[in-house]
Amino acid sequence: MVLFALGRHSSGRSLYHYLIICRNATTSTTDGQHHLGRGQVITGSLSGAKHVSKLVPPSSTISIGGINQNHGKAAKKEARLLVSGPDATGIVASFSQLLFGHGCGIVDCTSESSEEDNYSNENGSRGTQVVRQHQERVFFQRIVFDYSNINVERSVVGEEIESICQKYGMEGQLSWGDKRRKMAIFVSKYDHCLWELLLRHRAGELLCDIPLIISNHEDLRPVAETFNIPYQVFPITKETKSNQEQKQMQLLKEQNIDLVVLARYMQLLTPTFCNSFHNRIINIHHSFLPAFMGGMPYHRAHERGVKLIGATAHYATMDLDQGPIIEQDIMRVSHRDDVKDLIRKGRTLEKNVLVSAAKAHLENRIIVHKNKCIMFAE
């Protein structure tokens, strides 16, 4: 972490001073340069620095430029609750009172309510027709709460949340946030999405572990080795597809994988695979769905002379490119762009949209309702 503060020299000249707190430990000093251990500090001005071999006290507060940085402060224990169901009076109050009563503090609370049309098929003189029956309001809520000072067992809170959900006819999903999730990445030969996922993961943007990368080709092994991640290859043909997919699923089970990300994995998953990881497989499709489903979307978009191209991240289902949409983005193009231009421009959309979708899933910001996703903002 680097923090800058504007100071003033005794001569009256303004100088930028800095403070660097070292997070990672290194040891060697044979080259005559300073190598800092965890918690050690460099301070100084832009004209030079000095090594202060003194650990930051656990409870210290450092003030720089008027900003206080607390070090060693106990991290909050944050849980996330997602609920959805018929709208009714008292839902928000019920969950708030429950959490408050057990010593939990609400950090963030976001709710949405929308009207939905219900339809039915009715037989008439003109055959079967789809008839609109009525409208109903559906309620969605995400609560982030701090349970550092919880005064009961967590199981008690879980049971009472389930009781409230039953009372209002709602569905609930509670994550205590104390278990780091595991994500597996499936790839073929395109590398741009894989690089983006691994780099953003290394930067700390994706709160998960990536214990393995699975592919049907050897091409991207060097990328996996760059990040020291095991790379498993399962060559697939029409004759071996079922057997190889069973091996993949077994490996995912052994590794306790929570989320599968298809980073331009150019194989169709079987219904068995999709059902085994229901709403836990995120695919990136290189078009603005529902336009240009299936293969070669950039070629077909170019043939139609589109003025916008897009990328879509969605949960994979048995129906090709028709799963609940998580995230999308678009970019303007023109008649001057050929297919190669569309592919090149689309890569940026694909990798950013895929990372956003994976991040939202890992942070419990998605409620899947019927065939669509309610995604809460960060």
C-alpha cells in the first residue's frame, strides 16, 4: 500500500512525502538493497528514502494527509442473505429485527420490487392461446450483515431466517462468508478471457481459490504454469465426450468446486453436467444475446451490418445460449469494420463481462428468478 501526503520543508518548499507499508516478506540483503519484511515501513521524500526496521504496532493509527489508516483492527465477520418471493408488508422489518435481536449489524441492505405478468394456456375457438391472468409483485432483497458480536449460535439465526421465509412464502440463501470458494476455469484455445480472470484474481478482485484449469487442448498450459495452477487436459471427440465429461465432473467433485467458468470453452456441456452444477456454470457468449445465438456470431453480425456488437455472460443450461443472463456490454462498430475488427474489439467486451459476472456470483449479488437474474450493485 502506498500513501502520499503533502508536507512542507523547513525552507518553505513543498515536498511530497510517502509511506509504504510492506505486506509481503522477503529476506535477501546480499545485493546491498533494502528488503523489507511484513509490516516494515519505508518513509521519506521523493529525493530519497530510509529504511525503518520497526514493526507497525497492532493497534497503531497512522495519519497521512488527514486520512487515518487503522492497522491490526479486527476484520468484520460479514454474512450475506438473499431472499426473493411475493411482496408483502413487514418483510424488511422482520429480517432487520431478527438480526438486531441477535447482535448483528446491517452493513448494507438493498431491495427491489417488480410486477410480473402471469400467463396460462387456454383452449378456445382459435385453438390454444396464451392468456394473461393477473399481475403480482415480486420482492428481492440482499442484506450484508456483520455478525462479529452475534449472541447466539449461527444455526439459530439460520433457522429463524428460514422460518421468516416460510411465513412469507419466500426463498432464502444465506452465506456466512467464512469459507473461501473454489472456482474452476474451462478453456480451449482462446486465451484472452483466461488471462483476464487470472490477473484479476491475482490482484485480489475475485475472492476465491482457483485450484485447477481444465481444457480439451494443450495450447494454454503455459498460461496456467505462469500462475502455478494445475492444468488438466481432456481431449474430446464425439466418441469420448461422455466418458471424458464424467472424468471432468469427478475431478470437480474431488476438488469441491463451487463455480465453473467457461472462458471460451468451445464444447457443449451435456444436460447431466449442467444439472450437476445448476446455476453454478457461467459461460461467456460473444454476442449481445438473444441476438446471434450459437456459433460464429461475429460473422453473422458482420453480414447483417450491425452497428453494435456485444458480449453476454450467462448461466449455462441445457438450452444453448439461453440461460439466465448475468451481465452484458456493447461497443459501437461501423461498416468500416471487417470480421477481424469485430473479433478484436469483442475480446475486450468478453473478458470484462466474464470477470464482472464471476465477481457478482462470488459476492452473492445474484438472485436467479425464473429465467432471469436480479443482480445487485457492488
